[in-house]
Amino acid sequence: MTISEFPLRYDSWFLPLATMVGLGRRRAGVRVGDGAVTVRIGWAFRARIPLDAIRSAGPDSGWVTGWGVHGFAGHWLVNGSSRGLVRLGIDPAVRGYAVQFPVRLRELRLSLEMPDAFLAALRRN
């Protein structure tokens, strides 16, 4: 099985701030392989989602009102940009960690540099 890594997308105005607080490119990314999608953004969020729990995956044109890590009731957004968004539908829900606290993931939205390549990697695995 191939392991593929995908960087999060950052808006130019947000990247310096994200880097300063430990959420920059060196500490963030998405990995597809070993039977799971692994997501991390520094100390603020991490999750391992088994591939067989991903029920849907596609481009996301939904509205974004914040940057970083945001969520409630199983719906989470991990982003550095309002562009390059993908949305994963997850069932059964899986555990992630936001600021070291366990959270439930039913839906995860991500901003990626290469959203199409990420979706293709999901289809291959």
C-alpha cells in the first residue's frame, strides 16, 4: 500500500500567525496509507480515521468563517485557508483530539494544497 502525504493549504496572511503558535506547515498535514487517513495540525488537532469509516469524500464549497481548528457536535474544520476544501463523511464516528481533548468526528473539513490528489489517493486505497 502506498503512503501519500498532503500539506494543508494556508492563506498568506494566516501562515505567519499559524507558524508562530505552532500550527504551521512543519507541524501539519494529512497522510493517506496504512488503512487510515491521519490528520494533524500541531498541538491543536490530531485524528486517525480508518479508511473503511469514510463514507463520503469530495470537494467542499461550504462557507468558512474561521481558520485553524473549529468544531461542534461531531463536525470539525481543520484549515489554514478557505480554498482547497474537502469534506469527509465518517460513519461510524471516530475519536480525534482537539487541544488534547477527545472529540467525536462525524464530518471533517480540510483545506489542502492538492485536494484533487488527496481525493484520488482515497479512491486508490
